[in-house]
Amino acid sequence: RSRVRTMLAFSLSARAAVATRVATPVQQRRATSSTQVVAKVTPKEARRQKRHTKIRSKLSGTPDRPRISVYRSNQHTYVQVIDDENQTTLCAVGTMSPKIKEVIGTEEWKTKTVAAASEVGKALGAMCVEKGIKKAVFDRGGFVYHGRVKAVAEAAREAGMEF
């Protein structure tokens, strides 16, 4: 007898579910063919981004003392001078810029060197002194202060920057 009751209860609930499905209009899903390719962040890059986030929580650029942000890719080195309060980039230079390519050469391997990074630092220091920026805060971008990052900082200091 208990089996009959459960079967009856199941059939009533199943009938109610079918009734609600029929009562509500069926929404057809359209097949979307667009796929988005997103590159995965490597564990090493994730650690660098985490270090950069910690660094950025402690320092910020002001109009009087802007932030010098360094980014080092496998091929190039990029540097920006940023005023974080006004959210503006005051000047930027990298190994891709024509002024730097004239000095270091156009071969691909020459943009990866410490010498190229020091040329970027010299050019950045000259641009900042020309714009009247003497003091700045150095943001290494989560990279180790060694090699190309250190070369940029030392060359900018030699050009007249203080940080």
C-alpha cells in the first residue's frame, strides 16, 4: 500500500511539473558560435602581478613626485612616468621607440640587453629633466631589482633624476 501512495504522489508531482512547463513559453537558446581566446597567466606571471599589487598599495605618484613604472617583457623594456592623482602619463619611452632604436640598432636581440635598458633610462631621465621633473618614486613592477630594471634606474639617476 505504501508503494501505491508514493507512486501516486510522484505521478501527481510529475503532472504538475509538465503542466507548468506547458503553461510557460519555451525560450529557445540560440547557438553562439563566437569563441573568445584568452591567454592563461603563467604561475610565474601571477606571482609577479601579486608582488606588483603589494608594491602599488604602498607607493603612489603625485604631481610633485610622479611614479616611474618599469615593465620588462621578453623582448623589450618599457618605462612610464605616471601621475596617479590625476591619472595621467607624463612621459613614456621604451626600446620600441624610434629614438632608442637609432642608438641601440634595429636587430631584435639588441632590444633585450642591459645596454638597451640603460639607454631607455637615459632617455627617460632627459625627458623628465626637460619637463622639470627632478624627483620621482621608482616602481619596479614586481620585477627583481637586477639586470634591465636596475640599468633603467641607474641610468635615470645619472641623467639627473632623484629617487
